Amino acid sequence: MNKTTLIKVLLTLNVMVLGAQDAFRGFEGSAQDNWNYTSNIPFYNQNSDTDLWTDYSQANGRITKAFAGSTYLAGRDLDNSYTEAVTGEASPEHILTFDPFAINGLSAEFTFRLYYVFLDKNDYIYYELSYDNGTSWSSPDEHVDVFSTSLGGKFSLSGWDEIRFDVPAGNEFVRLRLVIYQNGNGYIGLDNFELKTVTLSTSNNLIEGFTFGPNPTEGILKLKAKVILDKATMYDVLGKEIYILKGDSTEMELNISHLPNGVYFTKVESNGIIQTIRVIKK
């Protein structure tokens, strides 16, 4: 889509602004920390803070504080006698697995903050993303090496680094796992894991409890909310109105099986609030 066409779409759809739905984990224990996760090795603090894998609010070597707030996930000398005993492995990995988060076919931005000090060629950090709500990691959709080297020496960041990945549209879910191996007197900090999906809306307020799917769809698109849905209007990428459905309940069902495959925008209205979603027909 060229710039002129994009502007035409936005004008036709009532000059929309961005709203976002977030999954977030900042290790503060607050209501904002809504992205649930598990660790394959339970958090621990052994040998007077020299063997660490835990929420932490103190300095961890040169990592003096959290990226944001007061608490972060700290790691130090992760391959130690305690973790070897817990896992029964000679070289135990530390793995964070984050629950699937629904993105309803939208594109999304995944980010987290990382700080490491004194890693070497035997250490590694990578993450994987799968675009489903399953549990297997045998065939992830994405594999990204964050730290891996064959060079000798010690490697450090000078501060908190942002790690970012753009998740393409057309997926219903995203789940994450982060894998770390580190041995020796090295230091790791992790903070602010976030998955942000972008929706289009004419208001800073989104329709309460609004969900939709499946997306992509082969013909039937279901809309649900906690409030009455008044109307759904679908447009093509040129801004041409092609489908209208009026409603008076908390659920609506759009049958677009007759439409050509492609990308469409659907403007959903509820009590004066307008939320516009991107729909893929396949």
C-alpha cells in the first residue's frame, strides 16, 4: 500500500488513533505484571548472593539497579552445584517460559531489556517465539540468538539494552521462551518483557471486553464484548465500504465468505465508542 492510499484509508475511517493491548512482566509484583511465566529452575539465592536466579532489588555486580521500578530478574553463576543438583544436569540451562497471549491476527512488537557483564564463549542467551497457544517447543516459529560467541575474553554491555522483535500480522497467539546458559562469575539482568499489539480506534477508550476471531478467517468472523455491539462496518484497503451489519447484543457474526481473499478493516461501534480492527480473509 502506498502512502497516498494509506492516508485515504485513515481519512475514510474517521482519522483513527492508536490504542494498544499489552502483555507485560516487570518483576514488580504489580497489577501491570500480567504476562505469566514459569521458570524451569525455581528462583534461588545461594552462597551469600554469589549464585543467583531471582527477583532482585540490589546491585548485581555492575548492574546497579533495575531498568525500571525497583526490581528485576538477576542471574549470577547460573551453572552451580545447586542447579546441577536440582536438574540432574551437568550444564543446566535456565529457561523462562511465558504463557500464550492472544494478538487476534494483529501485528505486535515484542521487547525486553537485557544487561550482562563478563559473559564468555561458553555462555549463550537466545529466545524463541511460537505463534500458537500450545506447549511444545520442538518447532518454534522464531529463534533469535541474543548472545553467542566463539571468541575468547569477557563480554559486557555498558547498560540496559533493548531487545526487539516485530511479530507479523496473521497470528492468533504469541508465546515466548528465553534460554540462558552461564557459568562462572558473570552477571545477568532481565527486565520489562512486553508484547504490544496495536489496534486502530477513534477513541482512547476501547470497547469493554472486545475480542474477535478467528483471524485470519475463511469466512466467519465473530465479534464479542461485555457491552452491546451496535454496528460493524467493513472497508477494503482503499476505504470503500463493502459490508454493514447492525446488532443489538454482545455478540455479532460477520459472514465474509463471499469476499475475495485479502486485508480488510472493520469498524465496530458500541455506545459511541468506535474500534477498528484489521481482518485477514484467506
